[in-house]
Amino acid sequence: MPKAVFLDRDGTIIEDVNYLNHPKDITFIKGSIEAIRKLNQAGYLVIVITNQAGIARGYLSEDMLQTIDKVMHKQILNQHAHLDAIYYCPHHPEYGEYPYKQTCDCRKPEPGMILNAQKHFNIDLKRSFMVGDKDTDIETGQKAGIKTIQVLTGKGNELPAEPDHTANDLADAVNWILSQ
């Protein structure tokens, strides 16, 4: 069974610009692509899981989100790294219209995106990790039964969480993962 590292997107891989709605605004956090490459080389699946309530709020369409994801992944590929999958939750319990306005099991801190990836890739969750900047990322990993790492990029230095490990950034987190 493969092992995986689940990554939050905004504030972990790329700068959090508060509802990214255009590819021109993608800025990678220093060292994040190299960290993804290290995970690829070490045999981990690298899977992004991201709440995208901007869709429910009307800030961007699902088509634009998919364009953003393709541009981001192309930039990662251009540096000899890759993502195995990107899962996103477009829902919000209070904003938007149906089908986006709803309570769901995929919106972090619920573990639905991790569990869907686990089923699809047959992932060994006991050997997997969740890396994110917010306490909702940490709670998601905990609910899925995987080790958690909070990075201090993005909102990581503002919100309290109880991760298994705290890292300065994704590169630091990956070094810790690879030392386990």
C-alpha cells in the first residue's frame, strides 16, 4: 500500500492571497516545489487537499479553479516534480446557492478528501502525513488518523493547533517526514 503526504494549498505550497481567483496570482512559497520533488523521489504520493469556498461565495468558478490547478501543476512539473492528485471542496455551509451551499464531509476539518484519496489510491494512512498552515488542516489529519505537521507559513503562526510536529515551511516539514 502506498504512503502519501497530503498538502494544503494556500499558505503551504503557494502564498495565501485570500481567495486566489486567477493563475497570474500564483506565487510559490520558497522551497515548496523542491520539497514536493523530494517527496516524489522518496516514493510518497503527493496529494493536495484544499477548501475552495470562493466557489460557493461566487469569487471564482470551478472552471477557473481547474485552470489555476493546471497552471500550478505545470509550474511544478517544469521543476521536475509532480502532484498525484488535487482534491477540493467547493462548499460552504452558510454562503452561496445549491449545490455549493451545504454542509458536507469534504470541507476541512472533515476528513472526506483524505478518505476519498485513500479509497482511490489504496493509501496506507498509518504511514501518511498531513501538512498545512491552519488548525483545520491539523484537525483534518487527526480525524483521518494520520500524522500532522503545521507549517508556520500562511496562517500557521496565527492559529493554535496541536500537530505532531511544527515546521517553519514545507521544506522543513518534508525534512522531518523523511527523517521518520
